[in-house]
Amino acid sequence: MAAMTGMTLWTYRRKFTLDGQQYEAALSYGFSHMRSVLRRGAEVIGEDLTEGFQTEESLRNHHIRFTLPDGRTVEVESGYVTWYALGLVVRIDDRVVHESHPGKRIAWPEWSRNMVLKASGGSDPAAQARAQAEQARQSEQWNRNKYSIYVDIALGLLFFVVAKYSNLTTAALVGAGAGLAIVVVQRFVRVDLLGGLAMFGIFMLMVSAGFSLVFDDEDMVKMKGTVLGLFVAGLMLSDALGNGGRYFGVRMQRYILQPIDPARFTLGLGAVGLFMAVLNWLVAKVASTDTWLFYTTFVDIVISVALFFVVLKFARRDEPAAPAAGGASPS
């Protein structure tokens, strides 16, 4: 079997029993593959793998077949039962003897299948070429930005760990020091460690450290997210309402994988900034410091990302269709 490519995001382990023997199917998936491995005890009975997620064949269910000592044929069919969960059904001589999700159809959800096939160009060679070019562009964009994402995650985890074992003031100062050190390192390395909004990220770190030094108050450190949310909201709403998004919106388009309307994009980001500012204020005032620390490190990023996708949908701009060959040019 060909080697599996891409990172595995999750593995589901589905167990069942046949004739008193225990079986386990390890069903794993990633962004570009799905793999099924069936074991009886430590023995591997069979494997199946699909990769690419670009054709009907790559979206098929997995089938692993073997024969019991008495000659009966066992088939283990596995695949998606929801857009994220994998399940299986076990048949002996075409008779169902086990289902991990009784009553659930094992198949890619129709909307997901259609979206994948449309993105890959379906059976149209020209559409396939465009889809491949787009995938190459996205891959290049990810390779260009991934190190800055790793740095953002590392700085967040550093703040969390230092705060857990000391206090918020120390964590804010350490985070600011780490951010400045990365700025210095950036001058000596080729990869982009700070992304397109490097100065804004440094500003955020400086605000946090400034609050720590000026107020020496953990409650004020908690207000960092609120102040920054209001600051972002002010910038984005000013650009959206007073400038049609032609400053921040246009500049951020290079990091977006779809055509967007700059004014609607910055308007949406401004609204998200206001919402996150208020939400941080509520958590800081109502919850304990440990709860706020968990929220600011792990929860608010999830909410922000979810709202960001809502903004993308709000700001999406359909590209105009290409004029027909030989048609009159616009006057």
C-alpha cells in the first residue's frame, strides 16, 4: 500500500466481537487522506487508504474483507457518518452483524462531497487545472505564513505557562520580552516569523507589558483584551466607514483565499473586535483569574476564528464572469 501523506488529525477506534474474538478498526483522517486498519488482537487483518480527496474514487468508503475459519466472508465497511466522525458496519455474508452508528448512512455528507468535487474541478480538465493552480497557491501561502502561526501559538502558550506558575504581571513582561526577541531574530532568518501584521502584534505585547508596569494590577492586565479589541474595532470601523476598507481591507486581502469586499470585511472585523472586547470584559469581571487565563489562551481564539469565518462569508465577493469570446467589449 502507498505511504500515507499528510498529517493525521484524529483516529477513531471502533471495536466489535465476532465468534468470541475481539477486533478493532483504527479509522483515521487528515486534510488529504483517510486510512482504515483492521486488527484481530495484535494481528493486522487488512488496510485501506484513500488520498487526495479530489475525485469520486478518493471519496469512496473503505472495504476490508477476510474469511473466517468456517468459510464465511466478513466485510468491514467504514467511512464518514458525519462531516467529522468515522464509523463502520460489519457484515457476514452480506448480513449486518454490527454497526458503530445504528441507522446512520456511511458516506461523505452530500454537501461535503459536492463541495470537494467542485473545488477539485470535477471531470472538466480546464476546471481541474484551475483547481490545481488554486491548491498550489494555497499551499504556497501556507508555507509562507506557517512559521508566524507557530510563533503566535508559542507566545500564547508561554503567557499561559508563566501565568500559571507565577502571575499575570510576570507573564505579560515575559511575553513582551519574547516578542521583542523574535523581532531581533527575524532580522537574521529568511522565514517570516511575524506575519503581515508584525507591528500590530508587537503593539499588543507592549500594551500588555505597559499595563503591568504602570498599574502593577492583575485586573488591569486582564483588560488587555478589551483595550485591544476596542482599538482594533476603532481602526477597522474607521477604515470601513470612512475609507471603504481601502487601507486595512485591501492590505489584508493578500492573506485571504477568496475574493472579498474590503469595506464589508473591515466592517465585519470591527464588529468582531467590539464583541470580543465586551466578552473579555465580562469574563475578566465575573470569572476567576484561572478561568480568565484559560479563556484568553484557549477559548477566545476559537471564538475569534469562528467569527472570522462568519465575516468571510459576509464579505465574500463573487468574481465577475469572464466575457464571452467574441463578445462586444464594454464601452
